[in-house]
Amino acid sequence: MQAFSLRRDLIENMTVQADIIAYNSTASLMFNDRRTAESLLATLEVNTSITTAYIISADGSIFASYNRDDDVTFYESAGQPAREEYYFDQGRLHIYKIIEWMRNN
């Protein structure tokens, strides 16, 4: 039961961080400002649990990235995810958030 609780807490905490990154990256995407997007992702360095993060453009290419270990890359271009999701693979939590800046318009 404790393992389930820890896993649920991890998912909740990382999803909140992904939400924050998604919300704060909309202007970078709108204005094609990769430098600001990279700086935003660099703030993830304070959380040692996060090893890799990407902001993916609408065409599925990497717009900005953060890698704690520069020799490791986990993203394989397959276009944007069709939906928001999370899953565990090889002991790593993967979270996909869709960034929408025109949601309320």
C-alpha cells in the first residue's frame, strides 16, 4: 500500500510541475522564443528527480530541452501525443502535457 501511495504522490507532484511548465511556456511557443523556453526548462534542475524534459512543437520536433545528463536522450520523434497521459517505463515516469495557449478563445 505504501508503494502505491508513493507512486501516486510522485505522479501528482510531477504532473503539477508539468502543468506549470506548460502554462509558462505558451509565450515562448507563440513568439518562437527557444532561449526563454530553454531557460524555463533549466529551472527543473532544482528537482533532482527530473532527468529530462522537452517542449515539443506542433510538428513533433523538439522546441526546447533539458537533460540533467547531456549524454542521455529519451525523446523519439513520433509527433505530438494525441492526449495527455503518463506512464512508467523502465522505472521512469513519462508525462505528456498538451500546451494550449488559445484554450479560452
